[in-house]
Amino acid sequence: MSTQTAVTEAPARESALRRWVFEPLPLARVAVLRVFVYLFVVYDMFFVVADPPALSRNSDLLYRPIDLREILHLPTPFPGYVYTLRVLVILGCLLMVLSAFRRIPAWLTLTAGLLVAAAFTDWVSVGMSYSKIDHDHFPLIAALWLLPTVGAARANDRRTRSEAAGWALLAIQIACVATYFLSTVAKIRFGGWDWVTGSTFAWAMTRRGTGLGRAMLEPPWILTASQFLIFAVELLSPLLLVARGRLRYLMILGFMLFHLSTYLTLKIHFLPLVVCLLAFLPLEKLVRKSNH
């Protein structure tokens, strides 16, 4: 390859990468995703990571701060502290949902969004400083920090496209894929290949399985095959980033059916991750076009 050819191809590759990272996407897609995400955050505080108020009453006995809280020197939580976080998050979420349907200044959208991101990250870090860390919250936290960067976005504005919208949605998608892919890394790192070939699901079904889950104990090959299938699906999750059209929609449907199956058999849900999977879909089609 000649030097001139190499010089010519380098900008072409950079241009292709830039078009992928900053693909102009409809602001309406961001607005609709905000509605789903911010309404879910309120739900999350009461029904998913709902225990910070109760846990904060026993801080001296049970509190073991995660690294994030120690790095940022966040205080040991107490009831007044966590209830203040809850109020800030709820008010900020309501404003962000409202911004999808009403004209709200971009600076106010950014401020409210970053306030929600900081307060909810703090809230989740409190809840996870008393027990295990739920990896399904990673894409949700990422989405809260990314969505405000787009600025003002209304649900009925399907005409206006934005590079900031494309970048934010892609980053959320990458967070979703990282959650799946790194899960396979953790399985092998901490459980070894026995996670795939052993009795991982059999143990889980006997410990916390539903009636449907326990029915899968016989014949045992069903659970082993399920372990291989789940491992393969998570390992191949990066394909979501390059899939387009009907193939992407079928893959998203497959991941959602996977999460539905874990809930029906083990009562384990991944709702924060499921909500963020909506970033892969053309959500703007759910809203009527603006006349302007």
C-alpha cells in the first residue's frame, strides 16, 4: 500500500467512525426515552432499591461503603439524608418528564437532569453499601448522566435530528452491552467454566425457583443447555451495536424474553436494564408528528 493511499484511507476511517458515534438521531427518540427512564427511576426508588431509608437507621452496624462513596467522601447515610435524596430525585424526574411535552429552557433541563443523576447515583450507592451490588443498575445510572447532555427535546419533534442525541443513545447502548458481556467475564473469572457446565441453575432453582423453575429440574439437561444458551447470548451481545432494522428488533425481543424467563423461573428481574434496552428502538414512532 502506498503512503498516499494510507493517508487517504485514514480520514475515511475517521469519518466512518464519527458518523457511527455521532449519527444524527431524532430528538423525539431522546424525549420518549426520558419519559420511560425518569418514570422508572421513581418506581425504582420505591420498589427496587427501596431500602436506603430503613438501612440508614442502622448505619453503624451494617454500613460498608462501596468504593465510590469513599472516593467522593460521601457521608454515612442517615434518614434525613436519604429522604432528601428521594425528594430531589422525584422533583427532578417530574421536570424531566414534563420537558418531553412542554418547552423548558435547555439550561433547566440540563440542571434538573444532572441533579437527578447525582442524587440517584448517591441513593443507589447507599442501598448497595449494605449488601450486594446489582449490576443491572449500571446502564440506568449511565442513562441518567447521558440523557441531560442532549439538551431540550420534545416528544413530538420527529424532524429535528441531533448528533448529541446519537452520541447519548449510543453510549447508553454500549452500557447495556457492557452489562451483558462483562457478565460472561465475571462468570468465568469467579465461577470458572463450571458455571456453564455445572449445576448453577439447578442450585438456583432449588434455592429460590418458582413452580415453573422447579419443574425444569427434570430432565437435568434442560438447565445445562439453558446455561450454555445464556452464556452464548451474553457473549454475543456486542452484535447489538452493529445490527440494524429487523435483526436488531428481533435481538432486543430475544433479550427481553430472556429476562422474562428469569423472572418466571427465579423471580429475578433486570428491569433497570430492560428499560435501557429501549435506547435501541425507534421510540419516536410512538408519538404523533408535530405540525410545526
